Amino acid sequence: MKVGKVLLLFLILMGSVILFGSRGIVDNYRLDRKLLDIRKSNGELVVKNDALKKEILLLRNDMRYIEKVARDELGMVRRNDRVYRHVD
């Protein structure tokens, strides 16, 4: 009987270590979820980087795109353009 109780206690202790210990099943599941989140954010960053690379190429080579950015973002106008201001 004494060996059975010790063996049962040992099995319970080892089971808890396997489940809840460092690098156990619960920790492994949590790390898998974290890895999935990191891979998802990495994919989003790859898409954003590609878009920024395309914009860099346009800003280096395409004069029409540069003019569009200057007009839209900086509010610049060309010579002989008419500017209308709305006053409230």
C-alpha cells in the first residue's frame, strides 16, 4: 500500500510538472498562440514595407506622382492655377 501511495503521489507531481511547469503543455500552448500573433503582425509589416518601397520608387522616378503629393499633402499650387478659399 505504501508503494502505491508514493507512486500515485509521484504521478500526480510529474503530471503537474508536465502540464504547468516551464516548457510544459500550457506554456507550449501559450507560446504557440504568441508565435501565431507574431507571424500575423510580421505579414502585415511585409505588406506595409512593400507599399512603402513602391512609394519610394514613385517618389524617385515619377514626376507626376511627386506633383500629386506636393499638391495633396503640402498644398502647393502651380503657376497660373486659381486658388479658391472658402471663408465661413
